[in-house]
Amino acid sequence: MQKRDAYFDNAKLFLMILVVFGHFLQPFIDNDPLYNDLYYFIFTFHMPAFILISGYFAKSGPKPIMSLVKKLLLPYIFFQILYSGYYTLIGLQDSFSLDIGVPQWSLWFLLSLFCWNVLLHLTAYLSVKQLMIGSVIMALLVGYFPIFDHFLAIQRTVTFFPYFMIGYMIPKKWIEKLKAYPKKWIALLLFTGLFLFIQGNDLINKYWVFGSKPYDEYLNHPLLGGPQRLIFLGAGMVGIIAFMLLVPRKRYFFSNWGRNTLTVYLLHGFVVKGLRVLDIRVEISTFELFLLFMGSMLLTAILSSKRVSRWIQKGKRVLQPSL
């Protein structure tokens, strides 16, 4: 059995903590400009980094379609049903309704990851470089077509595909150099620049970073959507590089939690959505923000534990979390 890379386990764990924290933070961002900027700062790079890492681990080449169906598509359908029932139970839906083609909340990632891996089969007809260039062009153009909205997460799938392709293309020696790069202060410089960029952008809204809607639904000047998206693709790469420079290389007691980040991703929505039903929108202090972050770390640790992972696998053997 191939030895796991502690660096990537650490990276995935820290990214998942940011995912959970960002979702916990969302109800409070309208009450403080700093929290608003922090929210968009996190969303600029945390999912792009996950997607890039997913592409990096797809280097072995296109996987059989049926293998992808079992690993990604069936869990998507299972959790789509589960979340639809849960939303009905807690009152987010008036009655149970199931639309397999429109992913519930965070489940878009499973569907998109399936599509990205399927799209790798195009490398049988195109060079990797051609597919990379094509992914960027399509990411910029898809926002101009309002027919592509939430259905099958097409907007997000196409918008974030360049990050997957970048991860797929990156030589392993580049990652090794990034791991060993000694000037960690550059990461802080990059993060500071990215945060100031977000802070100075008064027009930003969540769809700039979500990539889930066509341009005419969230921009006053939709024709500028392509350049705007290109800028944010670049901003995402800045955040990814800064983040990866800071990820520790050694294995620690928490590193193994990075094995089960897909489990956390799939399950934390039950907690987040349950809390959002309460519609808590109050001002929180810096200390309470810290407690919110600590709670995100605790929930991530609990959901990534072996016990929860075994429970998931026992209840639904088709699920094999390995993000």
C-alpha cells in the first residue's frame, strides 16, 4: 500500500476547516464589514484549492466511467435524497420534493467532480494543454449563457474546471519545491494582498466567488463578466499558492483526519442548515468569532474521525470517502 502524503492530508484538513467555518460565518457577514471581507477572502481560494488537489490526484489518468458512477454519482444521489428529506423535516421545504438534476446546497461538488473526471477522457482526442486552454475559455464564456444555471451544476462545473486541470497538469516536482520553499513570509504577503483586493472591491457579492449563476443575474454590466471571472481565477491561484506554502509537511496527530474530508463535506451541512433554520443574524464579537472558528475545528475533527467514517461505510457501503 502506498504511503499517504502527510502534506496533502494536512492541506485537505485545513481547507475543510475553512469550508465549515465559512458556512458557519455566513449568517453574520452583513453585520460587520470585516467579517464580510473575511468570508469572501476564504471563498476566493478554499474550494479552488480543493479542486486543484483533486485534479492533482487524478494524474493517473481517466478513470472508468462505472468506477466514477460508484464512487461519486451514487453517493450524490443518496445524499440528494437524504438532504431533501432533512430539509422537509426542518422546514426548509414545505413538502418533500426531489430534483436529481439540481444539487442540494454543497452537493454540487460531487456532481462536478464526477464531470471533471469524465471530461479527462477528452485527453484521448486533445492534448492536456489544449484541454487546459479550452477549460479557461469555457469558464469565461459559460456565464454569458443564462440557460446554464443550477441544473446539473453546469455553471460551477465549467467555472471551476480550470483549477482541476491546473492540478492535473502541475508536475510533482513543482509541488515538492513548493513544500520545501523556505520563504514562508511570501505566503503572508500574498494573503495580505488578496485580502486587500477583496476589501477594496465594494461591488463583490457571493456569486463572484460561487460561480453558480450567469453574469446577468449578479452583475450590473454582464458584458464585463468574462474579465471579472478571469481576474478571480487569478485571485484564486494567488490564494492557493499562499495556502500551500503554509501547509506543514510533517505528519501530526491531526493529519489522519485529512483522510476523511469528503465525509465532513457531506455531513456538516446537516449541522449548518439546522442552525440556519434558527435565522440567527446578530453581531458577534471578535472572541465569539474565535469560538466560531474553534467550533468549526471541533466539528471537522468529529466528522473526520474513524468512528464516523466506519458508520458511514457500514450504513452505505457505496460511499468510500477519499477526497
